[in-house]
Amino acid sequence: MQYSADGQPDGTATVPQPGFLASVFRDLGADGPEGGPAAGPSGARDGAAGDGPSDPGGDESVAAHARAAALTHHRTVTVQAEHERLAGLLRRAALPVSAMDFESQLRRYEPRPYTVDGAEPDEEEAEPRWADYAPAEPPAADPDAPPSRRLLDSGYQRELAKARLAHQRDLRGWRTRQAETVNSAADESRRAHEEAERARARAVQEYNQSLEECRRAYRLAEPAAVESLLERALAAAETATQDLPAPCRAVFRPLTRTAVLDLDLPPLDLVPSLAGYRLGPDGDILPVPRPPADRATDYLRLVARLALRALQAADAVDTDQILAGVVLNGWLREPGAEPLCLVSVDADRDALARTRLLPPAAPYEEHDGEGVYADSEQDEALVRLRQLGAAVTPDPYARAGVEPAALAGAAVPTAPDLSANEFAQLVRELLTRGGLAQWSVRLRGPAGLVATGEGPPGSALPGRWVVWASRGEEPVAEEEIRTLAEAVREEAAERGLRLTTGRFTDAALDLTGEEGHQHIHLVDGDGVRELAHSHLGQSLAAGL
């Protein structure tokens, strides 16, 4: 029935579009409602004249639209699967890291008890059977006589006795041989078990001894031992995301007791660039791109979790506190292009100890109106990474890199190879070894630091000092010497120390010889290298 404009039935029958039922029955593999070719609404066969000519073009357009809709749905489901994989990686990358210190790597020998397996009988020598020895019964003289009469035959009795003796003799011999075979197999099995147990105990002991040797070398801050321990801890941290390789290499610098970690970041196409697909008005399948900012945020969220996981692994394994700091650089390596640093962290031990490195257990939960993707300023992993003073690229897809805090280059670094924390640690270590205690940093930046210290009477650096240490290509001029002299007066100190990894101008050297600036002491790059060699037993390479 058809309905009029006011919603009431008007008594007329609804007529389907020509060719519609024909296409339905054709798709179902039938010939038509009556078993013949598909009929139209007036009973005419498909293609024959009914109320009007059929419309095969309309059938084809409907089928094409259905195929396009199905393909659109399939492609959208594929994109959703990529989003779910990313969500799983974000969750697993935030899982806690198990400490891989020396205690956790020790092996313990637990002896296995010896069990006796049931010995199988020798198949080649079967047990002697009486049936093989029993003599044949004598023939009956009288068929009607009972069987017992035949057994009273004296000859048969002699053969029977002889056969029993032979059977008993062979049976005893067989049993003796079987007992010897079983005992021999049992002894051999026990000896093999004891030998295997001795080998197991020896292997555990040798492994623990080698581990103890590594531990002694680690406590002596030997680079090979420290790097081996760090890389084992970093490799163990990757087990939660084995389907996302993110290798991390470690270089240890004994001069500053700092580990420089180079983390290989995942490819940029790991983050889906589409939200799905939609069907256009003309039947075209159109991709629905995601906003570039959302995609960049998702990639940085994953990078932040991988970086925090590596920092936590390095911090957890250093139970003997050999490391004074950790520098981590995250590198994007693409074929045919130079490696690009997208994140760099320069954190000392105190900063790592104050920071809970990994976010909570549910880092990828949905927020109302946001879906599963949160804003970068609200993402906890990125917030914690920035709290460590990390430099993070603003847009990884624009290939906008950041300056690495330090480079893991030669074993003997130059001053520019050091990070800001490394340089500050080096200056503090040199001056405290020289006798300057009560160290207090007032200002610190990438180029240097300003600090105060006080040495006890009789030491190499007695009294209260103001220290200004810097590194750079420009020579230190006399104006900086005058500024340091003013800082000495303001701090009520007795002396000032201007330290640089470069050199001083002639005017600056002449100024310290004047009456009002003789309390200012100068240390140039050669002096810094000499102090490192004499106080720390380590070398700092020359050059800027």
C-alpha cells in the first residue's frame, strides 16, 4: 500500500523500481520467483516489454554503489586496526622496567634428584619358556586308556626330568644376565646423571664468577663493564614491545661518569595518517586525513615513553651509583638521509631520582570528547620528559630536529662534546679534589656556570671563592674579569676563579697583574686538561 502526503494509506499498491527484483534474484542465483527468468512487477521477463522498458544501467549503478560501500568499510576497519596497534604500543611502552642489576642476574644451582627408570627387558634374549623344553608326550598304546596312564611311562618321565633341569638351568642363567644388565644400566644412568649435575654446577659457578668479575670492573667504572651492563638492561626493557624495535646503544665517559644513550626512534609512518574513509556523493572512496597536529602528538607520545623507559632502565640498573648523569638522544634514521635528533635529555642523578619516570599503568585511556588521543600539553609522559629539561622537536613530520645535549663520539671527549651537566660535574669534581668544599651552584647554562665554594685553611684553595667557568670559542676578555671581581665583592668572598676551556686575551692576563685584581685567578684550556689528568687520572682532548 502507498501512503498519501498526510500519512494515510491511499489504497494503491507500491510498485518496485523496474529491474530491482531481477537484480536481487540474480544475485541469489535464482531464475525468478516462479522458477523462470526474473520477472518484473507485471510478470514480464527480464529484458522483455512489460509496463515499460527495463533499466539495466540502474541495476549496475546500485551494484557499484554497494561494492564501493563495502570497500569503504573494509578500508576503514584496516585503519582502525592501525590505531588499535598504536594504542597497544603506547600501553606496553609504559610498562615498568625490571631492574637488570648484578644481583638479579646471578644464577643458582639446584640439584635435580636421580630417578630410576624401569629397565626394559632385552628383546633379543627372551625369557626361557617351559613349552620350548617340555618333551612330547608318549603315544597312547590303548586309545581308551586315560591320559594319566601315559604319564607313568618311565622313559617319558626321564625325559621330563631332564627337560625340567635344563629349563631351570637356563632360566637361572637368564635371570642372572638380566640382573647384571639392569644393574649395569642403572649404574651407567646414575653416573651420567651425576656427571650432568657436576657440569651444571660448574657452569653456574663459572657464570657467577664471570659476573662477579664484571661487577668488580663496573665498580671500578671501567667503560666496557658499564656499557655492557647498561646495554643488557636496555635490551631487557624492550621485551614488552618486541614488535617495535627501538635499539639503544650506550657509551660511558669515565671523565664525567656519564652515560650517553643513542636511541633509535620508530619510523614516522608508524602513526596512522588517516582517520578512515568515506563514500563521496558520486560514489568515490575518499580518505579522511587526521589533523597533522594530532599525528605529531601521537608520535611524540610514543617517543616520550620510549625515552622514559630507557632512562628508567639505566637508572634502575645503576645500584652502585656509578653514574653521575645520563644523556639520551633520540635519533630518527631514514634511508638516504642523515640521522635527525628529535629528542635530547641531559639529566643528572639527582634529577632522575626526583622524577617518577614512567606514567601510570593506563596511559592511553579515553577522555570525553578527545577520543584516545590527548593533547601534547596534557600527556603525562611528555610533561615528565620536559620536567627533565628535555629538548623535544615541535614537529617530527616537518623534520625539525633539536641540538643533541652531548655526542657519543670519541672515547676521550673534547669540551664541546660534553653536555651542560657533564661540564658542571667536571668543574665541580676538579675543584673539590683541589680542596674547594661546600660547593653551591648559583647559575648554570649550556655555556657554563657560576658557583661559590669554600676551602679549609691550609688547602690548595683556602677561603671563600667565586668560580666562573665557561667553554666557548671566543677568548675571555678583560671585561669579564672585571665582572668577576664585582661578583667577588658582592658575595663577600676572598678570591675569584675564572676558568675556561679556551684562552684569555692579553688584556685580561695583564689585568690580573694589577693591584685591584690580583685576587682573580685564571685557568685556561691547557690548565683544565692538566687538572683533569692530575686530579681525576682522565684525559680531556684539546680542541673546540
